[in-house]
Amino acid sequence: MTQEEVFKQLTAHAKEYGFVFQSSEIYDGLSAVYDYGQMGVELKNNIKKYWWDAMVRLNENIVGIDSAIFMHPKIWQASGHVGAFNDPLIDNKDSKKRYRADVLIEDYIAKLEEKIAKDVEKGRRKFGESFDEAQFRATNPNVLRNQQKMDEVRSRMTEALNANDLQGLRDIIIDCGIVCPISGTKNWTEVRQFNLMFSTQLGNISGEDGIIYLRPETAQGIFVNFLNVQKTGRMKVPFGIAQIGKAFRNEIVARQFIFRMREFEQMEMQFFVRPGSELEWFAKWKEARLQWHKALGLGDEKYRFHDHEKLAHYANAATDIEFEFPFGFKELEGIHSRTDFDLSNHQKFSGRKIQYFDPETGESYTPYVIETSIGLDRMFLTVLSASYCEEKLDNGEERVVLRIPPVLAPVKLAVLPLVKKDGLPERARAIIDDLKFDFNCQYDEKDSIGKRYRRQDAIGTPYCITVDHQTLEDNCVTIRDRDTMAQERIPIAEVERIIRERTDYKPVLRKLNKIG
């Protein structure tokens, strides 16, 4: 099965089992907008808790806020979003479809990467244990040719983006023979800039004075509250402000399920530091955030850093943590050294002094900022992608299982009476009633025990408890592990302790280092 087929199966599975639904589906849906179902909202909340506890609970010098979505329009002028928050767009004249020019080029580069990966895999099969991948990549003509193409195209794209050279981007598309995915033709328009912010009217007043924007990021709400938090919390630099919230971007190329959407949720933290120390803190946060991801055990090899060649107008250093999705390595989280751009600009546009007085040195200065920004929806997709598995069992049967890390699993425990009689349902209900205050549990008595196990595997429930006739005699139940399918007999009195130990956040959080 190809990765594309796996991704289609994953998206179908997400709907079938209540993780993600197309928004407004009964009205034929709304493009690139999704709703999270009963399983999805639990997974989202668990991801939020893991991020929040790791960021705010572990670090005494990081606090959280929740700023409004609607903000004064001057904020977006100060941040540069009104003038510079644009995407380069190109239309195909035959399909009438619009694309981001840089995304078309990135997809072309990704196809070259796939060709290289296929050649490497052929070499591995051919040479077996004696295969030296590094030597193969350095000597194989096909690999070298495709690698040269990739390097040349990527270099041209970076140069064009840095120079805001729209014609240069179109030239790359034409030179590479990139076709429209819908029409298959190369009949392209010119490349144009398109601002990504949604605008609306404040109150009943129409006209330019009444225009406000839906925030395209949560960071600005942190910056404009810098003084409020610093003074009321008596915070000393270095310190951070964290926030989880909705953001909105009028993405033309919104695709790949929930990877890129028009309404999404961000988990961001802005860390304020003394000027001159920002690159040291940038390096610390870069490693800390990668550690946070790896602590979940989704596979260390699935992550990599990608340092930005084109820096945003506010940054002096930037890197992405990329994850290997079924459609290739893509950005999951960004770590940026934003300098003092934001605070300085808000000071300029607002006319208010936004500085920090250092009591140790007796000087005032505008702090520099290190940003960590991760899309909650992308993190959700990361967990699903890494956890989804179609498995053939020793008895010839097949099962679909979501190996979601137990700390993030939507349902921690399912309690299943072996049969719907003889007092077993009542005993199972009593166990649920005792555990539901500590864990999200499910009760299921329909169908055979095997089918019920499969349903729980499909939603990622790490443990199932089966109540049988022997339970009525010895007060013991059978606990089944989702991943190994191993079963063991345990006393009912031990269930709460065992599930807590195996699904608790603490062991995962203890793997992380405090920052600052």
C-alpha cells in the first residue's frame, strides 16, 4: 500500500470512528474546515494538557494567558500583517484552480525526494546487508542527478522568495514542467500576491474605519499584553508567556486533511530575553521542543530540523521541526528568534513605552523574543499518522489499531462484561462508576468480546478490562494491552492504580528539562 493510500485510509478512519468530520457536511461541506468528533475532542484536549503542563507547569518563569480573537486593527499594521502577510498565488487557466506557487514547487521537490528514496530502497534490496546508503547516495547516477535538480530548484525558489520575485517563481514552474494536478496542463497565469487575513466589520458601522481582522496568529495577543503580565506577575527577564487559541487564515491551498486549514488552533509561547542572549536561548528552545516531541515515543527517526534559508521580516534565526507525515516531511513546529521587532513596533504604533527595567543593572531595554509555535491540528494529525496501523495477526485475522501514546489516548479504559447476563453487566457498571472520576472510560456489551476488542483498538484505547463469571467469585478481572494483546489477571482493587501508572503524564513530563 502506498503512502497516499495509507493517508486515505487514515482520513476515512478518522471519520468512521468519531475523530474528525467535514464541517457542515449535510450541506456538502465547507472547504478546508473541519469539526472534531467525540474521540477527536478528547485527543485534542489531551494534547493541549501535555503542551500546557510541559510549558507552564514545569517552568516557574512561564505563565499563560487567553487573549481575544478580535484585536485593534492597528495591531496588524504594527506586526506587518497588513502589508506583508501574503502568499504568491498562481491560477491554472484550464482547471480554474488556484495554487500557491511555492507549494507547487515544494511538491515538485518532494517528488524528486521520493524518486531518490525509491532508488535507495532498490539498492538496499539488491545489495542486502552489505548496502552502504551513504556511499550509494554519493555515487549512484540517478540519485546524484535528482539531488542536483533538487538543490538547483530549492536555491532558485529561496532566491525568488527572498527577493519577492513573482516572475522568478513562475519561471521555475514553467522550467520544471509543473502541471496542474487537476487538468494536467501547464497553462498558468502570472503569479500574484494575496493577503491571508479575514476581515469583518465591528458593530454596525460600514466602511474602512469599522474593519477589523480575525487574528492570523495568537502571538500578537501576547506581545500587546507584555507589560500587563510582566507587572502584575512581577516577572523577571527571562520569562515566557504561553497561549492556546484559534487563528484564521484565508488559505487558498488548504489541503491534506487537517494539515492546512482556514480555521485552526495554535499553541504558542513567547520567551522574552536580554538582547544579545537570544541566539543562546534559541538553541536551548530548539532542543527542548524536539525533546517534547520525542518523549511521546512516536519514533525519533520521524523528526528532523529544517533551518530557514528565507527568514521572516522579524527574525534573525528560525528553524522548523519537521515530521514525516504519510505525504512526506512537513513543518510541525516553528522556533523563531523574533528579535525586538514586535515590542518595538507596538511601542511605535501605540505611542506607549514598552520596555523592561532590569533592577540588577539599572537599565531599561526592549526584550528580544524567542517564539515556539505549534499547530494543535498538525500535532493531532501527527499523533494519528504515527499511531495508525493495519496489522495481520497470527491467526490470519486483521485489525486496525491506533497506537496512540496512552497519556494522549481519548479513552483510557474500556470495561466489558463477557456476556449480557448473570450479573456481569452490573459488576462492570460498578467498576465504571468507581473509575469514571479519574479516567475517561467506556462501557460496551454489544457483540462478541473479540469484536469489542477490535472497536477499542480502532479508537486507540490502551487497556480493556473484561468482567467474567470468575470475577463474581474472586473479585479479579482480565486486563488486555492494546499493543501486545497480552492479557493478565488482576484484582479489581488494583485496576485504578495500574491504569493510573500506565496512562499518567508524570513519567513523560519527567523526561523533559526545565528551561530558564
